[in-house]
Amino acid sequence: MKKDKKVEYVKTSVTCSCGNTFEVESNKSDLHIEVCDKCHPFFTGVQGQTMKAGKVEKFNRKYGINQETK
């Protein structure tokens, strides 16, 4: 970094594509992001459950197990 070069930090409004907004400090005034902690599958836990259910269904189809008759 160059000497005598100071970065000015300002309050930044961050807007996610899901509609969530929050404030952080940055050198820009506005930020627009695609995913945040409120809509990302890793943080919400939605993706893991659907993938697990899909694997069980695939196993049942492969070996001809019918869950409805049990």
C-alpha cells in the first residue's frame, strides 16, 4: 500500500437479492449481493435435508423398496 494513502470507511447499506438489508462499514456507500446468510442454503439448512431425502428415494427405487405399503 502507498504511504499517506488513507482509506475512508463509511456506513454501507448492503442489499441482498432476497430483500434482506443490513449495514456494515466499507469504502463504498451501497453494495448489492446475490446471497446472504438469510437465504444461502448452507446457513438455512434447507439444501442438506432435500439432498438426503433424494438419496433415500434413489436407494428405495434402486432396490425396489416401497415405503407406502409398509
